[in-house]
Amino acid sequence: IPTTLDIFAQRFPPSGGPLWYQTGVPVCRVSNQQGAGLAIAQSGNGAVIAWSDTRSSASPDIYAQGVDALGRLGSGVDVEPAAPPAATALARPAPNPAPHGSTTISYTLSSAEHVELRVVDTSGRMAGVLEDGMRGAGMHTVSWDGRSNGHPLPPGLYLVQLLTPSRSEIRRLVVL
């Protein structure tokens, strides 16, 4: 018995937790019979997703859609584009605690705006500015090696701050 399904894609870093919207990126939401058998193949920094579909006839056709590493859709047939991010937000650094200070910090912007992403110690002293400038809407990821001015920071508690004209958010980071 065929089942009506919507096709969504999701990206997970090795540390876990979704990188794209909580429900994933909508790849195909056509009202018809999408087959549940998906084939996903890596393609550079993204993926190609293929599925069977009976939207044109009783005999299933094969459809495919490319999704890049940021969750943006490439050219496709009758595919609804991804919705813009709902809100500007700073994700938890991962891994956390950060061995030797090495961690990845992700944030999402609902629209293009000026971003300052920085690390400060608990007394408020600047340990490093990771980003400072205009960034487009969508997800952004920054790798940090736990260094300040070329020197490793001592183990301890640090704060990661995302500052934009529309939002200020802080996440704790433990450096081991």
C-alpha cells in the first residue's frame, strides 16, 4: 500500500544535534505518493537525495534533489524551497567540554546582519573575536582552537557571545 510522505533532509555533526531547522529542510512536499525508500549519497559538502514518486502516473518515477552543506536546495523538479530560519540563535559549542580548547560554534541568522562572535573569560576579559562583520541569513559554523593571540588558553570556564543588532546570546564553554 503506497504511503503519502514528505521528504526532509537533516545534517548532524559528529557530536550530534541537528544543524538545520529542528524538523530538517523540506526537500519534497508535493501532495502525492512519495516512496519511503530513500537513497542518500554524499556529494562534496552536501548530498543528493532520491525517491520514487507517482505524481505524474501510477508507475513511479525517480526524483532527485541536491542539498548543500548549509541546507540550501539545488535545482529540482516541483520542490518547495527551504524556509528561512525563524530566529537568530547561538547553538551550544560542541564538543563541550572542549579538549585542548578545540570546539565548533554554530549560529543561525534569520536575516543578514552584522555579527560579532567572541570568547571572554568569566571576568569579562576578551579571549578572542571569532567573527566580526556582515553575515547572510542561515546557519554559520566557526571552528576554534582554544587559542588567544596564538597562545592556548588555560583550562577553565569561558563564555561564547553572539552579538547582533537584533540579539545578544551567551553560551558557556569549558576548556580542558
